[in-house]
Amino acid sequence: MDHIYDMIIVGGGPGGYTAALYAARAGMKTALIEKLSAGGQMALTEQIDNYPGFEEGIEGYALGFKMQQQAERFGAETLYSEVTGLQLKEAIKTVQTADGSYQAKTVVLATGANPRPLGVAGEQACLGRGIHYCASCDGMFYKDKTVMVVGGGNTAAADALLLSRLCRKVILVHRRDTLRATKLYHSSPEQAENVEFRWNSAVDALRFDEEAFRGVALKNLQTGEVTNVDCDGVFVAIGRNPATELVQGQLELDPSGYVLADETCRTNLPGVFAVGDVRSKALRQVITAAADGAVAAFYAEEYLAERME
Amino acid sequence: MALIITKDNFEQKVLKSTKPVLLDFWASWCGPCRMVGPIIEEIAAEREDIVVGKVNVDEEQELAAQFRISSIPTLVVIKDGKITNQAMGARPKAQILALL
């Protein structure tokens, strides 16, 4: 049974690597499978100022790397591969990857979430050529141009602010009449001179041709009126979708599609845990993901101990 | 080590290459580029049958414009001086190799 891991973690964000750290420190044979590199969504965040212990803040990518190093220091293994299938119902669970199958007594799902698309025609065709999901990645390509930010949460507000420093003009489109973002994020985009707000509005269609991206057709949700708004690019920040494709039909999900697991991180299947952004929870942050990882490892250890008896 | 491609060595190292070329357009401030960077280096170390190059879009704005790069990372495969495949965004190693 040596080749069977005590725990396999799917996903190398803060939730995954904290589970790995706690499990490895508890003496469990632990592997974490990550498709790209440590950090998950955190690695795409320029600066993290709300994870305690880093008084000057820390780059998301650097924090991910540190979490990985820390877990590996205690013997957790990182396997770089893409998980293609999960069989979670048996006592010994199987994790299929692009590079072969692995078996484990417990599985921690730490797959996180992905940006939610606008869901309008042509979005796929305009990907990277007018439609973007990462302002800090692609904003530079719109220097001195006109861009649109869609959304009203913290990401949208932060994106609008970042882009307002780079671009000639930023048009912020939100379906309500006020930002949902935390107060801290509010003032700056509202004070920036080159940010224009379009409240109660949503993108109805994309306008583009072979040559270039032209803009959008914007619908006023109160009057139903549709008007053309020109812009060189659109940054979409309307929330995220949990990455649950691998567990459809196996794990119970909440109505929004997140994996149902309470504060113990236990799912409906014995020995299967969900941590971080993929779990049904109130607050999705680096620190709450990390907390989930610790809790999941604790209950996984308890689960293994009970099965030994 | 992946080659550093500039507008000065582009023709020699990329267009005139007898092997297929995998180019990674990146920048230091781009999170997904940093995620994909180590994978690109790994491929460069493993594959002698191809040329792997990195183009810093901040320093090589002409090349970035020539390839109409507007999102990074962008990975481009060039064979016999022609683009045969390209993909935007960070992706796992197997998917990058599949581009070739």
C-alpha cells in the first residue's frame, strides 16, 4: 500500500498548499497536483496587502512560491500535471492526470475559481483582442486608449483604478447604480478624472470586425435602450465561477455551483474535502482559503485515524 | 535556457531557423507570464529538436506590434518562418507541447 497517498490535493493555491503543509507536518504522505505553478488566482494578484505577517504587502506570485516551499520542506510533493478525472466514491480514491493515475485515501479539492465570462456572442473570438479578464496583465496594451471595465465589485474597482492611470479614458459599466466594492476601493475610481460611470447598464453585444475591436452595444437595464459605445478593449470583472467540472455528479453543489461543505470542509463523500474558493462560503480570501486548508487536513487526519480502528 | 529574442536576432534565430520555434511573449509585470515561465524553461532544456525563445514585450515593442500581441503570455509556434500555431494565456506543459 506504499504507493497510495494519504492525501492528494488538487490545486496549488493558498488552500491547497496550506492543506499540504498541515498534512505533511502531521506525517501524512501528501501530494499536491498543480497544472501550472503555485499560487492559483493569488499568483495573478500584483500585491497582497491583507494577508497578515507581510507589513509592506507581498506579491501574490511570491507568496504562492513561499507557501509551496514551506509545504515541501515538510515532505509534501508537488506533481505538475492537469487532473483529468476523479473517482471519489470508493475508500481508495483515484486521481487521473495527463501523466498517469494516482491513488489516495483522502482527496482535497482546491481547484479555486475562474473569471466569469460576459456570455455574449463573439466573446471567444475577441479573447485577447478586445476582451480581457486580467487588467494587470493586459492593461499595458491599452496605454492612452479607451477601455471599458464591466463589473462593480472589488476587482472591477481595482481594475478601473489601475487602467485609469494607463489609459486615456475608462468607462465603468455596472448593472446596479452603485459599486458593490468595499469602501476602500470606492473613492479612487470615483475621484479619477478619466473614469466615466455607466450605471444600470450591461453589455448587450460586442462590435468588432476583421480589422479591430470597435466597442460594445450597451443596454440600459431600466429603459431597455441600447446604445453603441466605442472602446478599444473591454476588461471583464463580473465575478468568478467555481472550478467544479471534475466533481460534477459526485459532490453536492450549492445553487451557485460551489461545493457544499461546512466549516469542517467535509463534502458529502467520506474522505473528500473542499477548500478555498471552490467551497460554499461567505468570504473568499487568501486567508480564508488557507484556514480551510488547515481545517481540511485536521479532519482528514481524524478520518484516517477512525478508519484505522 | 530559452533564447532571448530581440529585433536584432529575430531574423537569424527565428525566421531562418531550421528547427520549429516556440516563442513566449511576456513581461515581468504579468502574473500568468511568471507562471508559465518555468514551464518554458523546462521545455527549452528538454527539447533539442526545437528552438525556444522569449520576447520581452516591454523591450521589444516592435516585435510585439509585428505579432499584434495584445494579451500576454502569448505563445507562438513558427515553422520555416511562418506562424503555424498560437495561443494566449498560461497553460499546462502538455498543452504547450501540443501547440508544436
